[in-house]
Amino acid sequence: MSTVLEQIEQQIAKLSTKSVKKNTGTIRAIADGVAKLDGLSDVMYNEMVQFPGGAIGIALNLEEDEVGCVILGDISGLKEGDEVQTTGRLLSVPVGKALLGRAVDALGQPVDGKGPIDSKEFYPVEKIAPGIIVRKSVSQPLFTGITAIDSMIPIGRGQRELIIGDRGTGKTTITIDTIINQARINRTGLASGDKNFRPVYSIYVAIGQKNSNIVRTMTALEAAGALEYTIIVAAPAADNPANQYLAPYSGAAMGEWFMENGMDALIVYDDLSKHAVAYRQISLILKRPSGREAFPGDVFYLHSRLLERAARLDGKGSLTALPIIETLAGDLSAYIPTNVISITDGQIFLETDLFNQGIRPAVSVGLSVSRVGSSAQIKATKQVAGKLKGELAQYRELAAFAQFGADLDAKTKAQLDRGGRIVELFKQPQLNPISIELQASFLWAMQKNYFDDIDVKKIVVAAAKLREFLTTRKQPLLDKIRTKAALDAELEAELKTACDEWKAGYKS
Amino acid sequence: MSAATKQAKTLARQLFNLSLVDGAVSAERVQGVLAYVEKSSPPNALLVLRLYHHLVSVELARRIALVEHAGSIEPTVLKAIAAAMTQHYGRAITSTAKPNPSLIAGLRVRVGDDVYESSAASRLQALSSAC
């Protein structure tokens, strides 16, 4: 018996004397959240580096005799000569459904004061985007709930659609409406018990924004009941540039978890202009060579590798990306906007002039496009909105011409009149997404000239009344349109009856 | 980085390469290099010498196993560590003892950037950070 005990004791002795190997370095210089390190001969690119006091750094520059490292977290306690060590791990963030309804920072740590997040899985922040073989073409719609977008610039699951415009044109509003609409669809779909229903989970990444704006967004989502399907990744303006640089990649990792596990997710990057600025700041401090507008040479790759991670995977789920870019004085040809336009599958351009005219959402029909096109639309929308974009583009051209006060022929006047009605019909208050069946119904009514005898100024009210009538009185019809996703003769007849009934009772 | 600093770095690297014999720093060559710098006094000589010093010290640290210990240490242990490190890294490594009471018990061996921790202090620290 004693021999057995001795054997165990020997084993314990062996284990207790086991040494731990670590690769170390020292801080040579530290400034603006970036440290220059000596040593660390084993460090890998993008590896996490442990600083004294619990701060984490990311090795971004591996040079012949020094390592450039951005520090995430508090740097106030660090000084020259402090010892740092490699961790052998790439930066990872918690992922999974436990994050839904929570606001986290760029490292996935909660910032909403609702306690720790019980997440068992971690995904690396930087990951190679899915390749060609595993991808599937985009064909399933992702409804934004905004009529102008769903009918003319449809977005599909797995698509990258840029939202671009000057400040204060409603870019964030479009994305918030989209997130709210996903929550609404999720609730209806999950309540219906349909086994084929695929909910869409949302991730909102706030980069370089004011904390007050982030709180406002959270409040809006909570009020609409959308927060339970949403993760908020916050890297506000007060955060250091390293966190702002990492936040979209952290959000993408969280979205990838849904995609890899057969679910659909939507990610909003608000906004990538500020992300590029944060990266420029880091690059300049790291003394990387600067190029156009002082951005580093790899600023295109910065966004392309991020947006390429949005995809629809064969046999799995999808990740749809809605990046936001802020332009200056409507300049689409600036460096970052052109980069992101070329990476994405289309863009929604919001015009200041339209916004100021009260046309909200201020979508510029001529400059907005979805490269996925009608393959991401249900048949019902295609039936009622097929010609809308052309009609509206024609209207804008004629409207500009008509401003000169020239005499117009009857056909042109009719076109202008119709265009004016379409514009009015597309006006939609914020935080009020409209279901696709309702959109199809009132666009059908418009195509069938139900609004033609209503004064243009009263179209918005009339459309709202029609929507209210259909929702309160004709819900079974709307359910049928949603289920069939197409307008057949039977449904058209029912719609006609419903619209006739509404029109008979409508008083302008 | 300014052109002068870049030039100094290149020269320091060249001088360092000249100081190596079979991959190891040779005391004789180092003396030769120092004599050359004194005689020719290249531009930015002070910076060149500082950079050269850094390169030589890093290289020397790679060939010495600095054994920090809390209690006493037997010469046989030092020899065994030197032999093990020589085998592990594939280069001749000598060991030097350095008393460090803050370790409480055990050893810490440093070879260049690599640190092998087997001390009571490091375990206590790991425990406190895990709590």
C-alpha cells in the first residue's frame, strides 16, 4: 500500500514542480494608447499581449527589433520598463444568445449594468471571411419595413447594403427601423409556430458615437420590444481608438456565431467613416506610412475584410451587413465612401435636400441601388412595385424640368401628378416600420388608382387611414398575403373589395 | 523615423553582425568594433553605440540562463539547467545564479525573452488573479 502512496506522491511532486513558460518583453515607450515593446520574440500578429494591471494589448506591428501594440483598457498605471507577456491567444469575444438584449464593449464585456454575461463560447475577433464554395447566392428577403427600400432597393439575407448620406439625413433611423421590423417579424413568426420560420437577430455596432446617442438608440429599441433580439456593441467617442477599431470585428464575430449555427443575423456598423478615422489615428501613432488623406495603405482591406464576413452560407445561416458611411456635403467620390461603395452589394443614398423638403426617408432613387435586385423580393412586392423605380426616376427628371414653368402636355402632367403621389406614399414616420403585406396592399391600391382623386397633400393621411383600415378590419386578408407571398386573382379580388369598402367610407 | 536614425540603425546592425563568430558574440570582435568606432567616429556615434549595445545585450541574454532562486541552489542544478536549455534551444547556454527572495520558494529561469516560472510567488499571483 505504501508503494502506491509513494507513486502518487511522486506524481504530485512532478506536477507541483511543473514550470510555466512565458515569452516576455518590456515597455520601451508608451503614448496615445500605443506601446512600443522590446523582446516578445515569439509574439504572433494580432496576438493578445498581457500588460501589468490586467490591461490587454494587440500586437499590430512586428518589426525587426520592436513590437508595436495597441492597448485596450486603462493605460494610466503603465510605465516604461514594465514587463509584458504573450498569451498565445488571438483576441476573442464571447458569442451566443446570452448576449441578446445586452450592451457590450469591444471586448464583449457588459456595459449596461445588468450583470455578467453567461456565455460559454468565444469566437476570434479577426477571422478569414467564408470562401467561394461555402457561399450561396442571396435570394431570401430581409424586410426593412420601409416601403421605399423594400419596394425599390430590396435587401436580401447575406447582402451588404451601404447606407450613405450627410449628417442628419436619417441613416441611423433606417437601421433602427430595420432592427425593429426584424423584432416584429420574429415575434409574429415565432408565435405562428411555423417550423420553417427563421428569425433574424440583430447586432448594432456603435463606433465613435456620443454616449447619449447610444442610450437613445437603446431606449428606442427597448420601447419597441426589439432589444431582446439585439446585441449592442458600443465603442463610443470617449473610448480609445483601439476599441473603436476593434468594435466592428467583435460585432462581426458575434454575428458569425448565428450564421455558423444555422441562424440569420443582421449587423449594423454605425459608422465606418469614424472607424476609418480611428484606424488612421492608430496607424499614424504606429508610424505606418500614410497615403491619401493620411489614411494608411490598408484602409481598403480594413473594410473589405470586415464586410466580406457577411454572407449567406450553404446549409447554414446568413449575416447581412448594413454599414453606414457619413459623407461631407454629399460627396460620394471621397476616399472612404468610394472604397465602401465598391465593396458592398449596393447603396442607399440619403439626400439632405430631400430630407429638408420633408421627404423622409430621404432616399435618392437615382443614386440608390441594390445589386441583388428583385431576387430578394417576394412575388407580391414584385407585382406591385416592379415599375415604381422607373416611374419615380422619370418624375424627378420631369419635376426638375417643370420648375422652369414651361407649358406641359397632358401626359407629362399626369406623370408629374402620379410621381408626386408616389413620393407622398413613400413618406413614413421614423420607428414605424410597415409589414410587407401592408406595403404590398397599399402599393396595389396606388397601382389601381385608388389615390388618384385624393389631393396630393392628403395622400400621407389617406395612406395611413388605409393601413389602419386594413390592419383593424382586414387582418385575415393581410395574413393570406403574408402566407402566399404573392397576389393571385383571388387575393386581388379580396383586395379590391377591401379597398372599395375603404374608399366608400373615406372622407378627405 | 528620421534618415539619420535609420542610418545609425543600419550601421549598428552591420557592426553587430561583424561581432559574431559562429553565431555567438566574440569579445575580441567587440573590442575591434569599439576601436573602429572610436577611430572613425561615424555620424551619430552615440546613437550607433547605444543601438549596438542593445543588440549585443539581447544576443548575450539569449545565451545565458539567468536562474533566480529564493533559497540556496546547488551547482549541479545550475549545470543541469544549462544542459537542458542548451539541448532545448540548440545553442550553447551557460547558467548564472541570482538570489531573489521575493520568489518565496522555487525558481525562475530567464533565457532571452523566455521565462520559465516555477516559483511560489508566481503561483500565488496566478491564484489571486483567478479569484
